[in-house]
Amino acid sequence: MQGKIIVESFDGREIAVYLPPSYFTSGAAYPVVYVQDGSYLFDSSMEELERRFESGELRELIFIGITPFERNDEYTPWLAPSLADTTRNFGGKSADYLAFVTGRLKPWVDEKYRTSRLPEETGIAGGSFGGLVSLYAAYLHPDVFGRFGLLSASFWYPDFMEYVRTKPMDAAGRKIYMYVGSIEGIHKPGAQKMMVPYTREAHAILTERGLGGDWLRLEIEDGAGHEAKYFVKRFPEAMTWLFPAETGS
């Protein structure tokens, strides 16, 4: 690793801060991506990310990996029944979690590190429920985030597709990367079997809202399931599309 990961503690929560190679010599301000589920998405793909930094494909980025207290609460937008009798219901605390990220964590990061604070230079990303809450941020905090990495976002979550169908989204300045594996959910008995159809539908709706062309991308990987290894594999591609070095857009 040419950059550096610093593990911080903020409000009792572990925060992993990745600083890119040139951070220590350039004096420049950097785009920032807030990443769900700690550092695994960028830590596990760091070799490829830094290769892309060096080759000029991808802008150098600061990553903020946020460890959740309880992801089934913080990454779900409203209360919903659990998928099994042996697990508790989903807590539906995404609004509170995103208020923490935007109102407390981001100001702390901006004060401590050299960050670019423009929405078009501020991303949020995650896999599965982490992707779900990242899209939810586009609706709740459009003034904060302008780049979104949705890796197998859990569009099956109860009533979320109805939310996407009916909730307006201002397309101006948004850039959204969507990914799903072709066999995600196919063996699930309930709503999770709709992973691929719902992802396709969400993409179609967002396209209708004006997020076409260079502002919205959907990639479906043949034979890929709903597994962390596929999210990690896809993360550098998502970041490169959202923050390409050649245009800076």
C-alpha cells in the first residue's frame, strides 16, 4: 500500500480513513467517499485502486470507512419484519444514521483532513444494505452527496421500490453507479429473489428521471451471486466511473 489507512474513533464508532499516496506531499484537497461496513471494500481492493491512481484512470480519493453499530437498523429506511422467525425486525434508522454522517462525521472529517466539500466531490457507497442506505442518502441529503456507488443494493427491502417509484429525485449533478450479479436472489423464497428485476426497474426509473447517459450506469455480472467478494471486485470499477481522472467529473 502506497497510501495510508488511519483508524480513528469518533462518537464511539470505529472510522477507517484512507489517505492516498500524494496526500502527504501535494497540499491539495481530495474528493471523499463515505463507505459503509468499515474498510473492507477499499482495504481489500487497495492494490487495484492504487494501480488506477498511478495509471491516471482514477482520481486519488480519501475513503472514510464507517463501522456500523447495528447495520440492520442503521442501513434500513423504516421498520420492517425480519426475514426469519429467529432474527429480530429491521430497525429502520437510516435517517438517524445519515444525519450522523452528514451532521457530525463529515464536519469532523472536513476539519481534520484536506477534503473537497462540493457535492460532486463527495461520494457514498456500499454493498447490499450498504448500497440501499447509500441510495437513500440521495433522497435525504442531495445537498451533501453527488456520487453514489450501489453494489448489489437491497432493492427488495419492503416498500423501497414503491419509494423509488413515487419519490421525486433531482437528477442535477447526480452520478450513480449500479451493480448486481445475474444470479443474486434466485434461490431465495421471498422478496430477495427480486434482486435483479428490482435493480433493473430502479435503473429504468432513474433513467426516466433524467439520470441517463454519463450520469447513470448499470452493470450486471454474469454468474455472480450476492457475496462480498463480488462487491470488493467491483468497487474499483465503480470508483473509476464515478471519479475518472481524465475529466474530474
